[in-house]
Amino acid sequence: MFKSKRYDDETLKHLQEVQKMMLKDFIKICEENNITYFVNGGTLLGTIRHKGFIPWDDDIDIMMFRKDFDKLNDIMANKPNEKYRLINVLNEETYHYTWARFNLKNTILEEWWAKQVDYTPNIFIDIFILYDIPNNKIKRFIHKWRCFTLNQMVQYSLVKFENESKIKQIVQDIAYYLLKIIPISPMTIKKRCMKTYVKYQGIDCDEVCDFPALVLLPIYKKKDWLPPKKAKFEDFEVNVPNNPDAILKIIYGDYMKLPPEDKRFRPAPEKIDFGKY
């Protein structure tokens, strides 16, 4: 998990071209079905700072409000797509993330955990989801940390993590083995997690949270996302939040400052196979 295998330039460029194709196809599905999406995370940073990919980035990040994700999920489930499949926490038994992935069929991208799951991981686009959180600060605090805890339980119930920190490794190992012993299935934990995530959906909430963002647990104002705006990404346009500066400052702080040269890389996967692409 914490090893630093590097991409060679040719493989990284090839992966970025495939990701670009996938993003164009994803946008087409959204536009044809009146689904609102935003580029997010490193893809949003790349759009604003580089007008495309961060040169060393290897994936695409998307953000959606829950209602838009539900619509996308229904479309992908009820209208099978020959090229893509949408994996989410409930439709794949051993998928251990609580965000979704838009996967390119007949490709392989094996991350460090790949041999612990029962499906073939494909080249993907990450789809993160914004959930309503209550305006009341006490309710928000309780809800936020309940969701964080359940998110961790989902992951530890399925995958044994590796960590450079010995203390964190011990804690994660304890959580993993405890969840193997107690008579609660991972799917039961997943369902409880999803039910908790949506507790405040449809209630008058001014802010939203990306619960699967692990430790960061960023809280955003809805008005900073809506309505989306267009911005250039490589040779086409994508949706960005209405106030990308506010979003990027929450995630990255001084986002226009480049990281040190020795940090300008993403670890390469254990295995990658582009299939016919």
C-alpha cells in the first residue's frame, strides 16, 4: 500500500489518454440524462491549475450530489452498457469503498488490495458523493463521526490494510480481525453505513459532506457547488463547481503552489492491462 513503484512515462501517458476517453463518455451519459456532475479533487485542481491533467496524475475524480448519483446508478443498472459498469458499495460483495467507480470493462488495474477481493478491478473513474448534513452543530458532529466510523468498518471488514506507522498498523489489524470474528456480515455493515449517510437527505441543509474522504471529512457549502460552470480540461470542457477556489482551498490550502519535485508522482498499480484500448 505504501510502496512507491513509479510509472514509466509511456504507461502514464497511455493511462491518461484512456481516462480522457472515459471522462468524455461519462459526460455524455450525464448530459443525455440530465445528471449534474463536477470534476473534483486532483481533476479539479488539474483543470484550474494546468487546464487538464496534473502532469503526474493517474486518475479522474468526479463529485455528485446524492440525487444525481442515484439517477446514474439506476441508469447503469437498468440499461446495461457494453463498455462500462458502475460498481458501488452495495452491488459488489467485496468492494470495500463507499464511493463508486465507473469501470472500463475488459481492462485491469490491480491496486495493492486486488488479491483480497472477488472481482477483477478495472481502469476506473472515482465517483464521490455529497451528502446533506444538518445545520445544527451538535447533530452535525455526531452524524459526521458516525458516518466516518461506519465507513472505516466497511473497509476493515473486507480488506487487511498495510501502514508505515506501527501503531496504526496494530489498530487496523485489531479492527480487521475483530470484524472477522463478530457475527455481522460486511454487507450488513455496508447497508447500515449507507442508511446512516442518507439520514439527513431531503432536510433543509445548507452544507454537504464527502463522508468517504476519510480523515479530511470536508464540509462544503452547497452554494459553492451550484450551479456548475464550464472549464477547459485538455481538449474539451468539463463541469466545475460554481466557486472552485473555495472548494480547492478546503481540500488543498494553497492549491496553486506546486509540491516539491520528489512528491510529483503517483504510485503505479501492481498490474495494468489496457485491453483493446
